[in-house]
Amino acid sequence: MGDRYGVAILGAGWVAGEYVKAFRDHPKTELIGIYNRTPGKATRLLQAHGVSAREYESADQLFDDDRVQIIASCTSPDVRPEHITRAARTGRHVVIEKPIALTWEGVKAIYRAVTESNVKSVTSFVLRWNPQFETIKQLIADGVVGDLLYAEADYWHPVKREYPSYPWTLTRELGGSAFVAGGCHAADALRYFAGEVSEVAAFSTGPRREMGYQYDPVVVASLKFENGAVGKLSSLVDGETPYVFNVRLFGKTGTIQNNRVYSRKHYPGALNYWTFPTIEPDNGDVSHHPFPPEIAHFIDCIDDDVESHASIRDTYRSMAICFAIDELAARGGAPVKVDYQVAQPGGALVGASARA
């Protein structure tokens, strides 16, 4: 193995193939093996990508392999806290697929295990390495947006229609909620660009097209940021739409809407938005996502003994937003209804009261 890090992967499903390729192609990593609950699936995945590595017969066998220094969790999220906690406690650096966990307690367990064990971590909010996101981050750093006024992000992805074989898209046991299952990407993006969220309010609605959902597949939340700005998040995993991921940031000196920018201060000749050509986050297929730069970044963090900007020390906050949204939506948002009553001369009221 030499100077290369030994890597093991838990799970051999859809996203695991992208990690196989990323670790296969990185000069400082060697894929040692994969464990999957279905015998033979790991071997088939390895063979499909031209990798000679071991298929572990059990998770115990993987954890007992002292050649392994990095463990990537590509399992279903219901078992991720157990696996990541064990990996950290045995001194392995960890790649944490998302959602990090299906419960807040699970997220906290992973956070404690990683921080107490002093191992490196990266959470696969992989869009942080998307070229459009990298450009937006630089534009913000350059002061194009200025003081933030309003921000929003949307995750619109009718997952069950596009990937009908994945049961986690429907169930609470494996999916959790619309925000935990997929909308966490939008929550993380908004934190990454706009800053920390201090308050949320939320509404949700039940399925209209795919009736098998065990949770409300359409959720919208309003937000207040610690910097005083306000915003909106939405997650839609039902309905009739292609995959859409929106990020919009409105500031004192400029606005960014996805890959469009407007700022008279920084671009004084601009009459409207200008568009920067880039790779957009416009496809839900994992093969479109930038796993190689994520893994390259993580290996650099290990080499240089620094924390990733997407370590569990940061990204647990993104999941906290999701759980807060779910809690508020479950309460019905505690709404104050609009009052449409108006007084006519003489004091008579017109229109039915809409207040609770």
C-alpha cells in the first residue's frame, strides 16, 4: 500500500459507485474492500469499475481490517450513526453520506464520536464542490452581493418517479422526511452561502401524485438569519417537474440567481443579469455530482491535518435546520391567518374573518 490511504466502503448501492471511481483514481488512496448486506453485490460493483479489492462478508470483518484508514458510509441512513460512530472510535477518518442521520440524536452521536476521536470527516454535501457553487462562493467573497437581505434555495426532485426502485424515497424508516431525504442539500447550500439560521417557520402538504409517501413530500419554510436577513427553503419530492436546484441571494450591492448575476456597483455597464457559463446543479443523478474534487479535498485535509469546511463540525448545523423545519411543519406551522374583514360606514364588516 505504501504511502496510500487504505479505504473501505460500507454499502454497494447507487452512490457507492461514485466513491469507487473517486478513490480508484486518486493517487493517494487504495480501495481495500466493500461490505454490502447482499452477498456478491460488492464484487459486482468493484468489477464494473475495474477495481481489484475485497468483498467483506460482514461489517465486523471490515472494521477488523487494520489496512483501512478511511471508511466511507454509503449505507441507508438508518444505520449510519452506528457505523460512523464505530469507524471514528476505531481511529478511521470518515466520509459521511447524507442525510447524516434520520434523527437529531443520530446526528449528535456522530458529531460526538468524530470530535472526541479527533479523526477527520467530510460530509457529502457534494454540491459544495459544484462549479456553479464555487463561483457563487467567490462572488460573495469578492463583495458582489454585499450585506444580505434575502436568500432562498429549493430542492425540487420527484425522486420516486425517476428512481422507482429506491424504497427510501417513500418511507419514514429510510427517508425520514422531504427535507431529511433530499432537501438537506438546499438547507446546506443556504447556510453555506447566506450564514447561520436563527429561526424557522414551516408548512407542509401531503402527496398528490405518488400516494405512497409516508411523510409530507412538499415542505416550505421561512427563515430568519443571524445576520438579520430573511429567506425561504423548499423541498418537493412529489409533483410534475424535472430536477431543479435553485439558489437566490439578494444583497445590498448585488444579486445572484443560480448562474446569473446583477450588480451595478461591480458591473456598472450592466443593464440586466449576466450569465456565467458553468456546470450547474441541474441533475439529480449521482454521476453528475463532483465526488472526485470532494475526495481530493478530503485527502488534502488529512495530509495537512486541517478540518474540512464540510466536516461534521459544520454540517451538523445543516441537519439541525432540517429537523427544526420538520418539527414546525408537524405542528402545522402555528399559523396566523389573514384577516380579510373590512369595515363599511356604520361599522358593518364585509368578508368572513380568516383569523384563528
